[in-house]
Amino acid sequence: MTRTPIAAGNWKMNGTNAEARALCRGLAGIDAIAGVDVVLSPSFTQLGLVWDFWCGTDVHIAGQNMHTQPSGAYTGEVSPVQLAEVADWVIVGHSERRQFFCEDDQALALKLRTAEMNGLTPILCVGESDAERENKRTANVLTRQVSIALGDDPAPDGLVVAYEPVWAIGTGKAATPDEAQSACTHIRSVLSDKLGEEVADGVRILYGGSVKPDNIADFMAQPDVDGALVGGAALDADAFLAITRAIAASG
Ligand code: 13P
């Protein structure tokens, strides 16, 4: 099964509109890199301009979160219907959402279904904390996170899973390629148990956590790593271009 790899940039809560525009300009030509799907995930206030900037190209735009209701009295939230006007993908369950905004596995199961109903391709983020890793609970945590988020329904269309160990995010301390491969293999085996081997084989699984231009090739050499979800380095156009080229070259 050949899986087109993904270079996804999560800009998190960074940058003004002017900076987002400058970053898009710096990424000129990224849509012409063959053999990789590019996804950019700016914050809500930047989505409209980033969506317009890449309109008519193959670059995908992702929300970093969304509510599950189509509309209503939910002050401060963004609905999937609103998001789908300026994005075609959505990140679901980033560890920062789990950690700082109390999103749990059940809530994320609902968000995965919401994404599907609104035509948004979901990137489901999973990963263990430092303490869970120390206690050798990585496999259990990943099994729980993936199983509950998927529930008993078929996989949402185009499902992507990102393995992002919490201890590797923004720390400069990336997982080793072996650790990433072992976690991604485990995730694929959980997907296989739930969805069947054929479906699991087609799901793209990304690694995220301190990905940089100089370590991406080693991750991409792993058979179950199908790309990267990049934080800090995605804010630097040259670095993200280099990462995207390396991902494309891995195929
Ligand atoms: P860093 O690449 O900054 O470690 O962030 C990873 C991440 O959280 C992407 O979603």
C-alpha cells in the first residue's frame, strides 16, 4: 500500500495577520513539490487570509480545533460549519487541547464524527506524557486514545493520525526514529484491530515533536511514519520548505 506522505505545519497561537501573510509568501512554490500533501494550520483569525492565499492550489488548510455544534450559544467557539468555509482539514485532540482545555477521548470521538459530517479531513493527535512514558504506559495510552476516539464506527473519511509524544513537543528533544516507528506501528495495529487491516494500511500516521530539517529524513526512513506534524519549525518558511522537500524525497 503506498501512502502519500504529509507535511503539516501547526502554527499554534503565533503571528499577526501580516506575519501569516509573510509566511505564506515565504512558502511560495511549496504547492509545486510533488509526492507530498501539504497542510497549513494557522490560528482562527488567520484562516481566511491563508485560505484565500492558497486558493486554487493543492495546499490544504486546517483548523486547530472546532466545536461540535453547527451553531448556537457557545461564546468564543468556532463551529464546524464556520470552519469549513476557510479550511478543508482540522486537527483534533492536540495534546495542548487535552492538557489546557480538558478535552478527553470521548469529546474527541464526537469531534472526529463532526469533522466527517462537515467534510473536514481530521488529523487525530495522540501521544503519551513524560510520566506515562517513564511508567512504560505508552502502548496502553495510545491504544486507549485511538480506540475511544474511533468508537465502533467506520473510520472517518481520510483519517490521519499524528503520534506526538507530549515530552517531545517544543522541547528540542525529539523521539528517536525507532521510538517513533514503534509507536506508529502500535497505532497501526490498533487501527487494524478496529477497522481491519486493509483500512489500517491506508491510514497515514505522522510523527510530531521537535521535527527539524536535520532530523526529518531519519523519521521518514521508518516504514510506518508517513510524514510529520511540525510546530516551531513550521513558523520558519525555509525550514518548513526543507522539511517538506525531505518528506517528498522519502517516497
Ligand atoms: P514542535 O515541532 O514545536 O515540537 O511542535 C510539535 C507539535 O505540537 C505540532 O502539532
